[in-house]
Amino acid sequence: MTIPWVEWASLMIRWLHLAAGIAWIGTSFYFIWLDLSLRSRRSMVKGVLGESWSVHGGGFYHVQKYAVAPEEMPAELHWFKYEAYFTWLSGFALLVVVYYFGATSYLIDPARADLAPSEAIGASLGFVIGSWLIYEALCRSPIGRSTPMLALSVLMLILTSAFLLTQIFSDRAAFLHAGALIGTIMSANVFVVIIPNQKKVVAELIAGRTPDPALGAQAKQRSLHNNYLTLPVLLLMVSAHYPMLFSGGVDWGWLIIAFIVVAGGVIRHFFNTHHAGGRGVALAWQWPAAILLALGLIFFIASRGPALSENKISDTRALKIMTTHCAGCHAAQPANTAFSTAPGGVVLDNLDAVRRHSKQVMAQSVTSQAMPLGNLTQMTEAERGELGQWLKGQ
Ligand code: HEC
């Protein structure tokens, strides 16, 4: 009996990561909505900024927000932080299990940078921690005082990282890392700024002093950043399932990530404007802009990919390419000892099977270079062009 422990660890941690992430994003969306839905009335209690009524689960909720804090601390106070912490911890554990244990398959692409696993792991940690430090420095610098300047600088930071990541890692690792470094910035916002600031406010209050309103304002700025970054992170995290996203390759991978970050932010902006009571023109442009961006992305990706071979490709040639580059792993009994069955249940050792999977094969190894995994067999552009030509004729 052999037990694939790493696979099991990957599955269980992924389950936790999804659940924690859903809980975190759920509370984040809820509180941003709550904040924007607050309305003020004349006869409100002293210190109350606004209130909001909602109905859910058979009852009515009446929430009031205090600008700084109530005059007296309530006996029971609920905090929201473990969702963020567990999302990051499980996400990091998943990064270790999938990309560090499987560095040669998933992290390294020798055609990009022929790194040793230890070097690749060092680079991965450097990116995740380094980009967070730069983000923190940007927020605390004079740039941090202007919302548009800060937004632009953070976008530049993400895109520069994306560019560098696609230069050294496999596409799938580069996209995942772009998501991981944004996710790290978001969790660190909770851990380093939002919760500590709130703790300071509570401590001041218990000591009978008036807390500095700047503490709350800073926490709110970070929580808004998190809100705008949520949708891009989600797409980047599932990008490995859609290798067509990787067709920008080493030159244009950053541009595809730019589409994702900007389109995700614009869609969030629609909801934020709507929750804040915006109507009419204020809401008119976000969806058209997001749809135009998505169409731009789709047409851009369609224009990429290797030139298909001009010659007609015989079945024998196609089978030769598949056996050389795919069947080592994708066979009922793979020759590659890392796999006990065909990965993903996809068998590619005969042409009928390849025909059945023709769309997937096209997406994984012609329009993108996601397969062969880590380009272990060093498949060339010309071979991809030949395979694409053959698949088109089927
Ligand atoms: C070194 C082993 C290896 C080689 C060689 C390899 N693959 Fe894969 N392939 C994998 C693994 C592992 C997965 C599962 C990937 C994952 O977990 O995301 C996979 C998944 C796939 C999938 C399913 C993706 C999905 O939709 O889930 C397709 C299709 C595929 N490979 C096609 C190919 C083609 C075509 C080739 C040859 C050009 C190839 N593979 C070469 C290891 C390999």
C-alpha cells in the first residue's frame, strides 16, 4: 500500500484555504457594503456616524457605526481576523506543498531560468515578502496621502512583479505568485495595520482617553485596498485551470495580469458606487469598461500562440510528438515514476484518445505552454505548431 501523502495534504489544505477565503471575502464584502450603506439621521446618539437597516434570516438588523468608538466599551466585542489569517496560512502551506515540494514540475521552467529548486524557492519567498515591504513603504510615504497616486503606484508594483515573475518562473507559477503576493499584502493589511490599529483604539478607550481618528482612517484605507484587490486575486488563484491565460508568455504575461487586475477593480468599483447610493451616470461606465477589457483580453489571447505549421501533418508524426512529449506521464501506466496513474485522468498514448481530448491538448500545449509540465521533455515551438496543425484537421 502506498499513500500519496503530499496529494492528501494538498487536498485537505486546499479545502481549508477555500473555506477560509470564502469566509474572509464574505465578511470583507459585507463590511464594505455596510460602511457604504450607512445613512445619518438627525436624532442619532452622540458619536454615531450613521446607521443601516437590513433584513436577513427572518429578522431585522439595525447597525450603527461610531466614528471613533462608543463612550463606553461594550462587554462583548466581536473581531474579524481569523478568516484572513487562516486564508494566508493555508495559502502559504499550499504554496509549499504544490510549488516548493514540486518545484521542478510546477515552479521552474528551465527555458525561462534554469534555477535549482532552492534558488527558485528563495526567489518565490523574496517576491512574496519583498513586494509586501514595498507596498507598506508606499502606503507610509507621502504618496500614501493621495488615493489616486497610491492606487497607481500599487498597480505599477503588481505589474512590475508580474513582469519579473514571468521572466523566471513557469507561467502557472508566475500567475499564482502574482495572486500570492497580492493575497499577502491583503492579509498583512489585516495583521499589521487594521487589527493593531483597532486594538490601540480599544486600549485608549479603556484608559478613558479619546483615540486618534487617524488610526481608524488608516485601517479603512487598507480595508478598501483589500476590497479592490479581491476579484483579481480570485481569478489569479484559479488561473492554472485555464492555461489559455498563459499565452502572453514571457513577453506579455504581465499585460494579461494587468487586464485581470484592472477589470476586477473596475467591477468592484461598480458595486462600491452602487452601495454608496450612486445611481445613473455614476454607475453607467463600469460594466461596459469591464466588458471591453474582457473582449480586449479575449482578442489579444486569440492573436497569440505559435504559428501553426504550413504542412499537412501525418498521423504518424502526430503520434511521434505525443509519445515523445506527453505519453511518458499521460499513459494508463506512466513511465514517469512520479505518477501512478495518468495525471488528471488524461491518457494520451494513442491518437483516438488524443482526438477525444483535442480541445484540452490544444489549450495546454499549443495555445499555451502549460504542458508538458515544466517542459521536462523540451518541446519546441515548431513541434507545437505541428501538433496544432494536426489537431485542427481532426
Ligand atoms: C512530466 C509529466 C507530464 C508531461 C510530460 C505532460 N503532462 Fe499533462 N499533466 C501532467 C500533470 C501533473 C497534470 C495535472 C496538472 C494539474 O494538477 O494542474 C496534467 C494535466 C494535463 C491535462 C488536463 C488539464 C486539465 O484540464 O485539468 C492535459 C489536457 C494535459 N496534461 C495535456 C498534456 C499534453 C498535450 C502533453 C504533451 C504535450 C502533456 N500533458 C505532457 C503531467 C504531464
